[in-house]
Amino acid sequence: MVAVERLVEAYRAFAANGASGAPSWLKELRDGAIACFDTLGFPTTKQEAWRFTSVAPLLDTPFELAKPVPGTRYPVPADIEPFLLGTGPRLVFVNGFLARPLSTPLSDGVRLDGLAQALIDTPDLVRQHLSKYAAFTDRPFAALNTAFVRDGAFVHVPAKVTIEEPIQLLFLATPVDGVRVVAHPRNLIVLEREARATVVETYAAVDDKGGGVYWTNAVTEVVAGDGARVDCYRVQRESDRAYHVAVTDVHQGRDSTVNLHAVSFGAALARHDLRGTLAGPGGYLILNGLYVLAGEQHADHHTAIDHAAPHCESHEYFNGVLDGRSHGVFNGRIIVRPGAQKTDSKQTNNNLLLSREAHADSQPQLEIYADDVKCTHGSTVGPLDPKALFYLRSRGIGEAEARRLMTYGFAAEILNRMDVAPLRAQLDRIVRARLAE
Amino acid sequence: MLDVKGLRVSVAGTEILRGVDLTVKAGEVHAIMGPNGSGKSTLTQVLAGHPAYTVTAGTATYDGKDLLALKPEERAREGLFLAFQYPVEIRGITNSYFLRSAVNALRKHRGQEELDPLDFLQVLEEKLKAIGWDDTLMNRPVNEGFSGGEKKRNEILQLAVLEPRLALLDETDSGLDIDALKTVAQAVNKLRAPDRSFVIVTHYQRLLNFITPDVVHVLADGRIVKSGGPELAHELEAKGYDWLRAGAMVS
């Protein structure tokens, strides 16, 4: 396939130039990953995991590997202002590379810096975790990201340290003249034993007149040590014509808590694979997701919660609001390994269809190999409930307003589970603006 | 206040109301009793404007206006209220947000300024105090996870806040234990006013032990077959509905 060859060729150039100074373990990792991608190729709709999502448009576009944007072309502070959630620490990336002048890295105890810098400053720490959680042997896009691994966010919180303010990771795409770029941001978030932090990852476009075509292929690995708690928020509000492919893999130790929120508003084609592995007993995981789509947008969320240890609890809620001719895909896999007794796992996926042409595919997938467990799942696809509509109208609320209110409530149900007030307010404004269209 | 004449109503091709006549004056409390399937709930739903029902004949005049020509929201804005037999869940919307939206829709219609969240909270607290309830239901999504009693209480709370001129209560007593029934009845009694009328639909007489109606009607097979004073309810409790149904067939 031409597209695969083009990428393997790009990798050779990358390995010879940009990546030539890397330590040998990293070179091996990259070489192994590109070989894996070369073997796997791009997925097709004949593969179960890609049945409802065709990546053909991605293959038809010749993307060039993003380069660091010259300082003179950086977004200015005013560009990032609308995304900021306060004065907490932040990293800003432009086309996948750390924009140091816009960022506030930390190096005292807590480490917050670009992955490229972390590979120089704390190579052992990076090596200990990088690519240890996000498997790529059966995931071509993760393999591709790993082959081109270079920069991204590196967050390390030492044992028993709590960071109160949310850490913001802002990934901005900015147009490059005459070129369609692909960026492979690679993020590593490590919380040691009993550490606590909140991380907000946002993907967006700046200076985006008319909606740029670009491709983000991101991988984020999150490690929560024993007794750690991490609240991860992920907001995808890419340009309407962008492609967004991402993997988020969370690895949880004993008695750890992870709240993972994922909101998807943007991109022409979005695919997000989220996997949480409860590796130690007493782990608690919440997956809370929302996709709001319109026009021709397509978003596919594939989630997997792997109960590998006993006495863990997971709750998963995904709501989709689909208008126009949009297509939402949800696949929710729950795996309960042999011996993972007393597992308590609940999953729901509700899809609201606002137009006749909108479409949703929802697939729960339970694989249970233990006998003393509680697992429930439910999914719905349908228009607004006419009974609820009449109820609201019978209280004096006009029909159009009642529809808006119910649609808003459908999205708010997910947003209300978020603890970061300024982020919730920001997302609330986006949802309201979308409903007013 | 309300004048229903010869009202005939069908749903999905089946006639349920077969010529109902009902006149309710300002300040009156009317009870409508009757066996299951007699059309009691249909009557309240039709008066509130439920789109699933088709009116095939008759009229309903409210305050001199043709009620049947108004949309459900317009009826509510004119002061009509239906306490649902099965209140509906509105996911993601808190009770207080929902109630404020409803209050503001009514205020806007009356040319009054809309209430901001703080003003509304004040109004709400006054209303809760007046009926002796607390605000535990207010920050939960509308009816979601509510017990049967909480749902019914929530309907009466809406009635108190929206201050309708004509309140239709559809089997508000069903599914309530005796304590919950008393709580709801006491709240309704506090809301009785010279310019507010009630039509209370019930299958059982027990609610009428706590709310004394001015008029009691018996609805059977889609028609009002008997009307009388409060004592009629006691008679029905003792004798059941069959004697009236047989009579209705004959007439």
C-alpha cells in the first residue's frame, strides 16, 4: 500500500536525521515499532475493531511529518488565552513540539516538561515507563506514533506529592504553508505511590481560517501507582477538517483511583482508543465520555476496561449527541480476568439522534472469566423522548426550548461528573454554542 | 373557569371519551372517580394537550378561550397545570434548573422580568416554607432515581411554584403510603385559593378523606355517569362502581 510505504520512507529519513542522536534503547523501540506498522498496515473495515470506521480519507492525503515551527510563527499568548483554565502549570505544544516560551515547566520534585527534554534530563525515568503500557503490536496507529516518538508531555509526580492545580497540556495545530502535517505527540503521565494530580489534555487548532486539514496521531500513557489518584481530562476540539487518532492507556496499581474524562467535539474523523488496566486489587476507574457531532463528522470511541485483579470497581458512561449526517461509534469492552473476583463493573452508552440522517453504532462487549462478579451494561440509540418533551411543554416551556434543554441535559449528564469548575464551564459554553447553531 | 361540553376523544383509533360534560367554577375542587380504564387519565391528558390524543367532537373552554386550540405550553402559560400520574425523568437537568426554566417561561408570557438563579432560589424557599417541605429534591436531576413518593411530591412542589389557576391532579395518590398521602394532601389544601380550581382524578376514596371536594363525579366508559357532593365518594367506597356502570349502559 502506497500510504504505508510513504510513511516507512518518512521514518527512514527521520531515523537518519531528527532521531539519529537517540540512545540505543529508543532507536530499538522506534525500529521495532515501524517494522510492526509496516507489517500491520492501515486498518480496513474488514477488521472487527475498525468495522464502522474507514480511514481511507487519511490514506488519500499526503501528510508530511511536522517540524518544529519557527519561533516567529508561534501562537501568541492571546491565542492560547481562550483555552487556559487558570494559572496552573502548563505545557503548550505547537504541531507536536513543546513551545517553551508559552509553557511553565516544573523541575523541582514534580517534573513537567517536554518528552524530548525529559529524555535528556531524566532518561532512566522515561525509559522505565515509555511504551510499557500502550501496546502497539496490534494497533497500527500506536505503532506509528511509537516509531516517530520525539516530543510530547512528560509529567512525573513523586510519591505522596499532591498537585492541587490542574496541569494543562495544550496541543495546538497551526497551519504550515502549502503542507498538510501529521504530528505524533507522545505523552507520559506517571504518578508514583499515593501521589495525586489532575491533568487536562486539550487538542485544538489556532489561526484556523476555514478549518485546516492536518492529522494528529497521539498516544498518552498514564500510570497510577499504588494508592495514587489521577483525574485525566481529555478535550478534543480539533478543526472540522482535521483527522484525530489517539490512544489513551491507563495502568492502575493497588487501591488507585483514576477518573478519565474524554470529550470529543471536533475533527472530520476521530478515533480514540481508551484502555484502563486495573492491575492491583482495590482499584477504582471512572470512564466518563461525551461526543457531540454534527455535519459529516465521524467519531469512534473504542474503550476497554481490563479487570486483571480482584476487588476493583469501574464505571463507564458515554453519551453521544449526533446531529446532521454524523456518525458515532462506541465499542465498550470489559474484560474480567480469571481470579478477578468481586469485580464491580457498570457500563452505559446512550446516543441521542437529533436528525434522521445521524447514525450511531453501539457495541458492548463483555468477556468474563471469573464467577463472583457484578457486571452490567446498557446502551440506547434514539431520538428525544416524546414523553419528556410533553412533560416540559406542559410546564410552559416552548417546544424548541424543551428540545434544547433535553439535549443539553443529555450532554450535561457527562459534564456534571467533572470536578474542574473552569473546564466544566468552558465545555458547557461549547455545548450551548453547538446547540444554538 | 373550565367548561367541557360533549368531549369525545380517541387514541390510535379507539374512542376513550364518549361525550364528557364538566363545568368547574373558580375556587372549586372537583374529584373525578371511576374504575380503571374509564378514561380519567385521558381526560386530564387531553386537557393538558397531549399530542397522542385526537379530539373528535366537543369543546373545552378555559377562561373563555378555546383550550383545544392551544399548544401544551400555551395552556401552561395561561395557568393550567397537570400533575402527572407518571412523572417523567429529564436526565442531566436539575430540578431547580428545570423549575426556573418553567417559571421564567410563564413570567415571560406575562411580561414579567425573568428570574436569575438567586432570585429564583428566594422564591423557591418561600414556596417550600409555605408547604412545609425542604429542598432535598432540588439539586437532583428531574425525577431521576426518585422514589414513587418523591416523584408525586415533586409534582405538587411544581404546582406550588408555578401557581396555576387550574390544577389537574392525575392519580397523585396512587402508589403513596398513608404518610406520603397525608403530606401531599396537606400541601394541596394549603394551595387551595378562591381563584384556583382543582380537578382531582383518583381511583380510591382515601385521598378524599384528606381533601374535601366540592363536587364528585363518576366517570365510567368514557362518560360522566353521576355527579354529587362529597358524600358520593363515601357511597362509592361502600358500593363500588358496578351499580353505576350498569346504569350507564341502560341510559
